[in-house]
Amino acid sequence: MEIAEEAKRLAQAELGKHPGDRPRTGKMALSYRVMVIPGTNQFRVDNRQEYAAAIELGAQPHEIRARRVEYLQFRGRDGRMRRVKMVHHPGNKENLLMSRAADTAVQRRIGTVRHG
């Protein structure tokens, strides 16, 4: 469906832009699903990736702690491997990929979108 395709396009174009970031797997973009509600002009768009809500709606700064393992391991943007027990995530602003995708798809179909 057009809304899921637009959400995939937006996710692929906008996420992971930092030049030091490794290539993304595309799981976020590939996980958009659209369900049309039979007998109505309504539909539901979802993304079941565990981090989808934080990307869509934003996240406050928070700590990430090693819980199931002794250390978190990751490659820093400088290319060096890091082993730490906790990191401070700076949070992120909302992206509203699904809502912008729906607006774009509706605009293509009927020309305008009215909110509210």
C-alpha cells in the first residue's frame, strides 16, 4: 500500500545520516505494515520493531545499562571498539515518519490534507 511504501522511503532517506554511522540493516523501513479496515475508508499503519515508537515519537535522554551481559560492546564513531557498563543516550527528536507518509499518500490521491 502507498502509505507503507512512503514510510519505507522516508525511513531509508532520513535515518542513520551521520557519516560515521555504519550502514543500516533496513529493518525499520521494511517493518511498516498497513491494514485496511474492511467496509471503511480507514486503515492502520504499524511497525513492530522494538525501537519504532522511540524513532517515531522521540525519546528523552536516558541511561542504557548492560543487564544480560557484563559489558555493552560497540564501535564508536571514531572506529574504536568500546566496552562499557553504561552509556548516556542523548535522546532524539520525533520523526513522525508514519504520519508524514500518510499525509503524502493522501495528498497524492486527493490533493490536500486537513488535520483536526
